[in-house]
Amino acid sequence: MPREFRYDVVQNFDTITENETSTGNRYTKEVNLVSYNDADPVYDIRNWTHMSNGEVRMGKGITLTLEEIRKLRDILNEMEDLKD
């Protein structure tokens, strides 16, 4: 029998994008600190669907360690075409 999948959003840092449909569903891309199956939290960039009935569904995303998120930050800071 498969193990139950659990997650806990420990901290929400910010929402990158947010869209709402005529049905009342809201779609977001968020940066969070998430613990999966009671493991140490990881940084998580992921799509979420917030259903009009209150249900929240996790979409595809990426998880990063603290070292990886720092490296990503450095890469983004050095990308010339992102600077104003």
C-alpha cells in the first residue's frame, strides 16, 4: 500500500503570479518553505490551484535546498538582461 503523502507550508515568502477564472478558481505560482512527509523543510517554487470550494491543489514545481536557492539568487542577480 502506498505511503500517505503529506506536506506543510512552513512559510510563504511571496506570490510570483496570480490569475483568477470566471469559475472562481485562483491559480498562483508561489515561493514557499515546505516540509514534505515531516522531513526538513525545503524551498519550493510551485503552481497552486485554489478552488472556489476552498480546496487547494498542488501543481508542478521545483524544490531547492538552501544552498541551491542561494546559487539561484546569485545567478539571477548576475543576469544582465534582467537589470533595469
